[in-house]
Amino acid sequence: MNEYKKLFRSFIYAFEGIGYVIKNERNFRIHLSCIIYMFSILLFSDWFTLSRTDYAVLLVISAVVLSLEIVNTAVENAVNLYGEKYTEFGKIAKDAGAGAVLIAAIFAVLTGIAILFQPDAFINMFMYFKSHPLMLILLLLSIIPMTLFIFWGNPFRKRK
């Protein structure tokens, strides 16, 4: 029974780590917001024609970007734990972590373009919003809370 408790705790710790980056890391919230919008449009509309493989690729590349953001946060905090004093090795570790996230994000965008570049889908989307202006207004209004989420994050955390 003790092994099950340890396993359960490991999941709790993992979710706490995810919660930490959601609350404290703006770049993670930016990536997460883009992913939410992309999959919302893909799942709740029929504008794009995607295979199961296309969805799988989009899911994997999204997971890679979010995972690397979490790893980058872990690296930054580990370097900071060592000391607040500037060191060249600390700078290299932090810059390399950020570089890994940047490379993944660039390739995620390129992957998205390769899969989602469907001119007919964008024409259909435009025509839909042209004939349903209330839906366009709702979409635009959804940007307000998402922007607050991105830039404010956890309103209860102490600002540095």
C-alpha cells in the first residue's frame, strides 16, 4: 500500500509543478493560451480538414513546447538556488534552457503553418464571422480575459 501512496504523491507533485508554472511563468501562459485557441477552433469548427495524424502531430509539438517551458523553469530555479550571484555557468544554463524553448516554439509555429495552411479554411472562417458578427465579437471579447491571464497570471502572488 505504501508504494501506491508514493505513486499518488508523485502525481500530486507533478500537478503542483504544472500549477506553479501556470501561476508564475508568463511565457508558459502565452504558449498555453495559443494552444487553447488553436485546439478550440480546430475542435469546435469544421473549417480545417485534419487527419488523426495531423492532430497527433499538433498535440505532440504542443506538449514539447509546454514541457520545455517547465524544464526551463526548473533550470532557472536550480541556478537561482545555487546563489543570486552572477556566474557565467548560470547564464549559460539559463540561456540554453530559454534557447531550447525558443527552438521548439519556432518549429511548433512552422509545424502549425505546414498543417494548417488551408486557404479555403480561412476563407470559410472569414465568411462565417462575416455572417455571424456576434460570434466575432465574442471571439474578440475572449481575448480580454486571456490577455489578463497571460500578463497577470496569479493575482495573489507577490510581485518582484
